[in-house]
Amino acid sequence: MSFISVENLSLRFGNHEVLKDISFQIEEGELITLLGPSGCGKSTLLRVIAGLEVFQEGNLFLDDSDISNTLPRDRNVGMVFQNYALFPNMTIFENIAFGLTLKKLPKDEIKREVMRVVRLVNLEDKIDHYPHQLSGGQQQRTSLARSLVTKPKVLLLDEPLSALDAKIRKQLQVDIRELQKTLGITMIFVTHDQEEAMILSDRVFVMSEGKIVQSATPANLYAQPKNQFVASFIGNYNILSTDDLNKIDPAFSDRSLVSKYAIRSESIQLAAPSGEEGIYFNGKIENYTVLGSTIRCLYDVNDIKLSVDLMNNERNLESIKSQTQLFIDRKHIIAIDQ
């Protein structure tokens, strides 16, 4: 049996079904991200694993034990929240030590374990400070250390970085991933940010309307979205019908029963006279936006709007003002379910 196993789990609040017949397995030492829009059930699923929500159907196993009816305090699961949940009247040391203090461990053991995790999260010089004296990133590191100090079997993180500014958030993404690899701990991370999920995860579980609609590695998820929802949520895809593709490429023939296709914006190129095999077509630039290292263009192709992402350089900036021919390699046209 896998380290975490969820079998046919369903949860309802009154007549509203929040989680719908969910099943999955997680191996020990994996970092899994639950990714989806607000209201998809990802935080509720995390709370179910923590024991904070009661489900009506299914089974939940952790480390070969059925914990479906186990109290939260007996699951040996750590949880990190978005709002830090630190005690304002306690020092950073006391906040981190709180769980060990409740267990009435010897003071020297508490100090040893607290200092162990403090070093892991780089807060050695902050242990005598109070939460209000720390930055948001440092407060979240404190929350992370407090969850790790009790040596949980699995660490659950419910959108812990969403309240932080972009620079701190990106640094903490890297830090959390490195920490997870160092400790070898199993983590489940909830986010609505697809870039964050791609950076952190061994696998991503994409959720929609109470279901896991696709689970895959970040690379496979990005390259092969299963359906229109995933393609729309992951990256910047153009979703086209068979008729749309026929307008772009009259030679295109539908060889499957699906009616939708996805093309990544960066897979469409400004055509060069290289003789590559693929689809060459003309498009009219409607507008473009510079997004850091990327130029995001909107082209009109026979009344079809195509988003095209180009590398931000002087040549491309000049080319989009005059060049009208575009190119797609047919291998980048992905058939998807509705």
C-alpha cells in the first residue's frame, strides 16, 4: 500500500457535494500539489487528511493505518496555514516549541529540537523576537518550523505563501522544496497558482468541482493536458475547434473523435524561410504586451484569435510590427477532451 491512500472519498455539506468519489495514492517522500481555482475542494481535501473535516463515504489510509476515524491529534500530521497562526505574546522560540511543550518533553530535548528546525529555516538570530517584529516571510518560516519540530509523518500546507509579496514568495518556494528534499518528508501543498505548483511538485493533482481531473508530473501536465479545463488552467493555451484548425490549415484533417485542440502560445513562431515541415499561415497583429522576458501577442487569423508568446528581444519586437507569417509544428497540436 502507498504511504497515503485515499479510496472513493466523498464529502457533503448539507446537499452540496464538495468532494466527489476521490481516489489517489501518494508515496513516502513525495511533494504533491493540489491545484485548482477557488471553490474546487482542494483546501477541504487537505482538511480531511488533517482530520479537520468529516467525510461521509470512502477510506483514508496513512502509513498502512486506516485513519478515517482517527482524531486530528493522533494522526501525527503537521499543518501550515496561510495566516501563520502564531501566538503574538510568545517569542519565536516559544512558538516553535509549543507542540513539544504540550507533550511535556524535557527542556533540554525541547531546546535541541527547536534549534534543529530553526537552523533549517534560517531563523537562528530571531528566536528571542516576537512575531510582530518579523517580516511576513520570517513569520511563515516560523510557522513551518513549528509544524516540523514535532516530526510529523506528513506536512500539509494550505496556500501558505499567498499573502506574501512576489519576491519573498518565489524565494520561499525554492526554500520549501529544498527543505522537503533534505528531510525526505511527505508534503501536500495547496495552491491556485500554477507556476507555484510547477516549481514545487513531484506531481500535481488538478482539481475542479470536487474532483481530481488530472494527476501528472509538472512536465507531463504542461505538455499533455487531459481536457479543456486543464489546458485553460495550466500555461497559456489556445483552445481551437476542428473548424478553427481548418481555417488555419485547410490541409488539416481530424483523425480522432475529439472536437477540441490545444496549442501552447510559445509553440507558435514567427515563420522563417527554413523549410521546416508544418503549418505556415498569415496573421494580423492586433496588440502585444511585454511581460518581462516574454512578448505576448494577439493575432487575428481568419477571425480566429491566437495568443502567441515570443522571447523578448529586439528582433522579435521589430518583427511583430511588420511580419505577418506564423508557423506551427503539427506535433504541438494536442487533442483534448471537452
